[in-house]
Amino acid sequence: MKPVIRDPHPLFIVDRGSATTAAALVARVDDRRRLLASIAAPASIPVDAVLEHLVATLRSADPDLLSNLRFPADPITSGVRLEAVSRPPRTIAVLTATVRGHAALASVVARSGWNQVGATIEQDDPRSVAARLLDPAVSAVLAGADQRAGADERGGLADLSALIAAVATRRPDLPIVLAGAMANHESVIRGTSPDRVDVLPAPDARSGTPPGEHLREILVGVGRRDDDARWGLARSTELLASVLDRRVELLEVGMSGGLRAAASVPAAGRPYDLAAITSAGAALVPARIDEETIDRVATWSTEHVDRHRLRDRLHELRAHPWADAAGDGARLRMAALHAALAHLIELTPDLSARPSPDLIVVAGGAWAVAPAPIIALAVADVVRRPAAVQVAHDHARILGAIGTIADRAEAQALIADLVDDMLAPLGSVVIPGGLRTGLPAGSVVVSGSDRPARVELVPGGLAFVDLPPGIVATADFEFRGPVVLGASGRRFQVELAGGLGGLLVDLRDIPLRLPDRQDLRRELLAGWQDPLWQEPAWLGGGP
Amino acid sequence: MIIEAGVRPAPGLAPGLELVPVRTVIAAPIDGFLRLRPGDRPLVTAGEAFSVGAALADALRDGETREVARADPAAPGPDARPGDRWSSLVGEGRPDGDVGSAELLYEVAGRWRVAAGDLVDRVEAPVSGIVRDVRPGVGIRITVPARGLPGTEALGSPVRGRLEIAAPAGGELRAGAMDVGRRGTVLVVGARVDAEVLTRARAMGVRGIVVGSLASKERRDVLASDERQAAARHRIEPFGVLVLDGSLRRPIATPLMDVLRALAGREVGMLIDPPTLVIDDPEVALPTPSPELVRIRSGPHAGIEGRWLGLAGVRRFAAGVHLEAGRVALADGTTLTVALADLERFQ
């Protein structure tokens, strides 16, 4: 790993995602490192071409600054680079003796970042199970049973272990995780391949807190690489919490999966406090576009589109994630993003049970081109807890790469230097809980900008207040009845940071209730989103 | 903001063009993969050269698992290993006591599970090439020393036939235009194809379809048809579909259509993995696309082609989205500003 902090030269930070190559230029200006420029381009564009463009952009904007940097003669080929990679999720075959035992394992795998295909000895023909394991697209095997195999499982375990042992001789590249009672059959599998080092015994799908956590950790560790951007993002979340001394949550949605990470300043004696869950199913468009995926996206779509057409458009979005990013394409992308995010939140109730964060950071290519107010609304739509949170965007996509720096102190120092540059403030979201419908809720007076703004609060609706980036305002809420906003009460004074999307006071239900009828749902969602598909007035935007 | 100043153009490219996603028109050589399942019998070995029509494998159409007791006189010997071929006329898997030629899967509790079947389809090579690797139950890796036109997706089986242009780049073929006169051909059917045309083409003995886009409904129909054919008792003719673009309708790009026109009347092969139309006649001269030709691949102007004029900087597009853009001169003299990611160029 390169000692990036001590290197006096400018540093390129590159995040090579499945869909996007993001590049940033960091250099020491005066006493600290600053983020000077960043760019994102489709992953098919060569990294060097992206860096050339980045340098050219900076040269065009501030030639003096560029000439003062201590660039090597040819910065693109000889400059210092810190690089992280998001690879497409690999596929694990999940095998059980019984159908009953499969669901628990599958739910653990769904939180581990793997794509999965499943089979059971009880239901599937052994030839088709063997074919699945021999498929080159399968990169690992998880075979499991309860810690104490049930009576219904015992008969199938011998078959299962013999089948895996046979496959192991033909696929020596295949890591094998044996969970629960399957671990007792390790000798059968090793018997045919005694030299294998990647046969891993593991606890069953109920072990740990939350259930399956021990197995999940083992699955996450199988084949993880040091330059993995998603792992780096999780680590950066924890570093960010330490630097800012705040509770931080990170929501990443990309083409290869999603990540939810939550961190806070650790209690005395603990090295860190971080929980992170990755999911291949929380990709912007999962690799397999099944009926469930269509349902999820249709739930959040503001456009009338039949299922076949929606499937075709999702196929296109999957194949060309950067294409058709404006107009209707932007709305489709936002529906897919909502669906992915909602899936991620569903998969992580343990993270939702943690105290509400002070700061939510959104990251990943899925957010890259959406207008800021829409991003803030998407977060409020899906992450629904009574709280006041600031929302920011890892706009230059450098958190993932920084998190891969092995030396913790080095990574933390870099984040401390760059934190103001790398997080684009999207605004603040306030979601009071316990509002009574049908009655005026109260009002809020926001002070700190040019003049105090007073907004009447209507339950079930959204209230927006212009609060530009850099402004710290005080919001005095006065509710007519008791509500929950961190604590229970009627009057709250909250300090809020401005952002590109301003302040959003969200008075809708917790959890959000949407009409079952598709046309009514579309109308409601469009009503919330339509005003936001434009830049705020203070930025000179209009319809 | 115009940001062309200072960009070092890639050799031979107009400034900024290196930021436009590139599409490869002709790839060579081609590394292909033919998937095998347990019970399928490879008929070639690594390092072997094969020519068009050579038998590569016998694939089971009705593969299933059968059992052979270790006590059976014809049971596999003690040295038998999973993946080995095994045959017996005195097994007990079938009513007549014959499990035929099978592949050993695994042994448990004194019985071997074997992958076997009664109906075998011979897999013939649609192209000439060299076998790189053979792994029973997994697949055959081949290298084809020929040029290929890559697609985005292929369904069905590897096939070979005489290429025929049945519809223009932006056109569509009606089912009524499909008759037995097209038997044995690989048809280029224009921008899109519907399920009826595909069904009729298969019934008429057409070997393959090359199409600009294939909607998911049609894709589902093709896969279902494949499953039905596999379940049939009679031998089926291989049939493949090569998709050049994606799911939404758009004309076949001019550089691709130019290549297809140059191949009209000639024999071509079609591989499924990777999805490629193989041009194994080294004599055929293929047109080279202009490096400045760009095509609008998606968005409101999808399918339109023009000439690259240069970068336009970050532009605001519909729905308040800001994207890096480029300028494209169209044939009618107008100029469009298009998001870079909506463009593609050819090489």
C-alpha cells in the first residue's frame, strides 16, 4: 500500500466501478490536502483517458493552480494513484438437504454480497445439482443444515456431502463453506481433496446476533480483496464517524450491489463501532430481472409503463447504466434506485434498530446524476425514522478508495483533510413521528438565512425550505400535539445544515404508506417528485 | 464550459472522441465456450483442431440421474472417479436393465449415481478452430482463428448457415415472409423481431436470426421454445438468435449493417458464448467504419448517426440532469448536443 499522505505529489484517486470509472485529483494546497477536481465516466472509457480529461478540466479552470502542483513530467502514467475496484458480485451455490433448511441459508447469503443459486437434495435431480455446481459462473459453494441436523435433513446430508466431494475433485478452484451439521462431513470432502485449504466449517444460519451473523462474516471473507471499493466504503464510514465525532450511515447503490454501513464513535475500550451489510440484490438493476424486481421498481415508478416495457428498459439500464440518464431515463433510474434502496433497508433491520444517524452519506454510481433534492427525497422515502439528519453525497467517489488504505491513521488523516471537499451537502431532512392525520401539525421557523422563513406543517405532506450549502440554520418547530423527533415533545429547536436540496420537512407516515392502486400511487409519487426535477431557485433553476 | 483545451487526443482520434464509449465491430481471434452438462460426452480433446461440421460432443436431451449398486457385477470398479465415463448393458436404471453410456456423478452408501439419458444430440462445430480445454460436465473451450461480429446476447444453439439480408437495418420482417426457401439460412431481420417470426423461422428450418434488438417478451418465448424442443423425442435442428443491441427497438448500426451486407450469400457461423457471428472466410473484404462516425445509442434520438464535432462540456438535460456532452453533425446539416454516454463510436 502506498504511503499516500506523506507523498508530496498530487494523488489520483480512482474508483473503478462495474458501471462507472470515477477519478479525482487530490493535492496539497497550503497546509492540507484538497480535492481539486473529479470526474465520472462510463466504465468502458479507459482510465487514462478519464484522467487526461480530469487534468485538462482543471487546467482549463485554473491554469495557475495546476502549474504550481508538483506533478511528475507525465502525470497520467507516472503520477501516484490510489485505486479501488467494485467487481461484479460472484455467484454462490446454496445447497441444503431439505427445502425447509434452504430459506434460512438464503436469507444469510442475501446479506453477504453474493449472488446465489439454490438447490436441494430433497427436490432437485442430482444431475441438475451437479450441473449447477460445475457451471463456471458459480464461484463458491455453501452447503448447510441446522447445527443439530433435523430428522428430515439427516438422510440427505450423506448424499449432499458425497456430491460436493465429487464436484470438488472436478472444480478444485471452488471454495466450499460447510455450515451447521454439514461441517461434520468435512472429512468426506477432504477425503477426496486432502490438499484443499478452502473448505471452511461454519456455524449454522441461526448462530450469532442477528441470526446468521457468524456465517455471514465467513461468507463475506471468502475471496474478499484488499482493493474492494465496497469494503473500503464501509471502513471509510467508520473513519468518517471518528473524524466528525458523529453517528454516520452510508447508503451505497451501484450496478454490482448495495451497501448499508452504520458507524458511531466507539465506546471506551472498543476499537471501532461499525456494522455493514452488502447485498447483490440491492444493485440498481440486479443481474436477474425477475418478477419480484419488476414489482419493486413498478412500486416506485412515476411513469405509466407496462411490465414488458419496464423489463426491457431495465435490461437496457443494466446493459448501459450511463445511457439515457436524462428525462424519462432519469425517472426510471430513480424508481430503480428507490427499489434497490428499499430492498437494502428491508435486508438490514438490525441497522435500522441502531440510533438514528446524524449524517447519511449516499454513495455509488446510482446517485451520480440525480438532482440533489431528488436524492434527499429518495432517502426520506425509504429511510424512515423520526429524526433530523443531514444528507451528503460522496460526489467524487473517493471514500471507497480511501477506505482501502491499510494504515488506519493514514486513511483517517486523509479523510480529515478532505472531509469538507468530498461530501457534497444535499441538505437536511426532518421526519417527525407520531403526527395525527387530518389536523394542521404546526409550523416551523427557520432562521439563519437572509430572513427567517415560516412554514406551516401539514400532515401527510412535504415542506421544502431553501437552505443553501454553507448555511447553518436554526429551525424552531412548534407542533400542536406531541411528536417524536429524537425525543417526544411539542417544541423542538434543531440546528440544521443547508445543502443543494435545502431543508425537507417530511410529514408523511412512518413507514410510508402508498396506495395499492398503481395509478393513484404513480400520481402521489409524481406529486412529490415533480417539483424537484429542477434546480432550486437560488441556483437559477426553473422548470 | 468548453474543456477541449489541453485534452491530449488519443492517436488517430479527433479530440474528445476517446471519451465516447467504443464498440468493436470486428474482433479476432475468438475464444468460445461450449457448455456441457453431466452426462454430455465430449468427442474432442485439448489441442485438437476441428473443422466445420466436426462432432464436438454428444449432448443428452433427456439427461437424468440413475443408480448403480456397487454389488452389481457391472458396477464401476474401485478406481472409478466422478466424471469418468462408464457403460453397462446389465445395469438396473432402465426397465430393460440398460443404463447405456453414462457419466459417474458420485458414490454414496454403496451406490453410484450416474448421469445418463436415452436421447443424444450430436453437437457439430459451426466453425473451424482449436480445442483449448475439455472438462466433462463443465464445457469445451475453443479458439476460432477467424474474424467475428460481436453481439450483446445470443440465445439457442451454435449454428451455421448462409447469411441472407431479409429486412433493412431499421425494418422488420413479417411472419408471412418466412418460407421453406429460407431453410438453412442465417437471416438478418432488421431492427426487431416478434415471437411469431421466430417460431415460424424455426419451423421452416432457418438456422439463425440476426436482429438489432429483442424484447424481453420475445426472449422469454425463445427460451420457452428451446425447452419445449429439448423435451421432444425427435431430433431438433439447432437454432440460434444473435442480438446486436439490446431490448429496445433501434436500427442496426450502419457499420454493423455494412459488414452484414458484405457477408450476404456467404456461410457464417454463430456462437452463443460469446455472442458472435463468425466470419471464417479470410478472403472477404470487410468495410472499416469511419473513426468519426458516432451513433446515438439511447435517449430521445436513439438510432440516429452522425459525425463527431467535439466535446460540448457539461450540459443540463431534461429533468435537471447535468452530463458531459458532445456535438454531433447529422446528415441533414443540423447539429445535436448529446450526452457522451448516449453515444457510441466504432472501431
